[in-house]
Amino acid sequence: MPRLEMKFLVIAKRALAKEDVALCETQVERASEQQHHYHKLAQKHKKVNKTRDQVKISIPLRRQSIR
């Protein structure tokens, strides 16, 4: 977790500045939230790529007559 984000957490919750255990628990909670968010994005990305692979669009080429 970046330092800046930790500072924002401490500013938002003043009790975290005094209690190391609470700060650690909050960091773990925030990291698990971020991991869950990343997992959802990865699933969505896989789903989009899978759909693209399944749908094949064939565009017929126009034959140009040679004169």
C-alpha cells in the first residue's frame, strides 16, 4: 500500500495514528478490498477477451476487376 494512501487513512481515522494494531488491520482490510477489485477486473477482462475470440467476423473481400 503506498505511503500516501496510508497517510490518508490516518488522517481519515485519527485513532489509527495512535494504535499500530488498528493501522495494521486497516491496511490488511484495504489490501483485501484492492485484491478483490483487481480479481473482478481480471475476470471481466478475461470474459471480454473470450467473447472476442469466440465471435469471428468475416468480411468478404471485394474482387477488383483487372482492366
